Amino acid sequence: MTFELNRRQIILAGAAMLVAGPALAQQTYTVDMLNKDPDDKKRRMIFKPLIQVVEAGDTVRFASVHKGHNSESIKGMIPEGVEPWKSKISKDFDLTLTVPGVYGYKCTPHTAMGMAGLIIVKGDGMMANVEAAKAVKHKGRMKKVWEEMWAQVEAEGLLQG
């Protein structure tokens, strides 16, 4: 069987590849939901990595490594217009992030234990919700966790272009 393309089909195929090209470059990053950090047994009820930096269009997969965890957006800590999320407990969950900005999240059953994390989505407008996210009031252990997380973001320059 011989397959031949005419000039129009070749041009259309090339245009389709140009459009799809950026989508092909999108990445999937994994955040593990853990009872204990395998590298530091003193750290319990954590997301690892604690802070994940991605590009707009990338996906973050929350992996249910240990049962009893989920991922839920924190009110006031996601960009304007983004739908809040709450995954099912003990289930892997994929979140595709298309809007630049910061995304704070927590494990619903372990909020009191300070189980939280941050995703930074790079791109134009990524700073738009940073101050609002930093202004969210947290209680108990979560307050300390967020203070440490924002200090790490600052120390590592993660919000720099």
C-alpha cells in the first residue's frame, strides 16, 4: 500500500505540528502524599516536594503513596478565576495548571498537622495573586508551615522571572 500526500496535506500537517508543538513540551510533575519523609523520618504528614515550580500548561500529579491523604486548594491561595479543587482521599489526582500564579493547597484530613504545599506556575502574571496568598490567615501548625514555606520561596528566589 502506497501513501502519498499532496502539497495541501503537507502544509496542513506542518501547521498542525506547529500548533501542537507547545502542548508536546508540557510536563507532568509528581507530588507525593506521605505519612513520613523517607529522607527525614522526623517530618511527618507531608507533600514532597513541598514547593513545586512548573510552567503554565504543566500537570501536577498528586500521588497517593500513603493512604489517607488528598489535595485541596486553600481559599484565597489560588489565582482569580481558577476553579478550586478537592481530590478524593487515597486516590491519585492530576491537576493541569494553565493560569500563572501561586497555588496553596492542603491535605484535608491533616490540615491541623500542617500538611500543605505550594505550586508556583511561571508565566506572565504569575505575581498577580502572591500578596493575596501571603495574606491568608492560617491557624495552629499551618501558620508556622506557611511562614517557613514563604521564607524558602524568598531564600531560593522562586518568584523571580
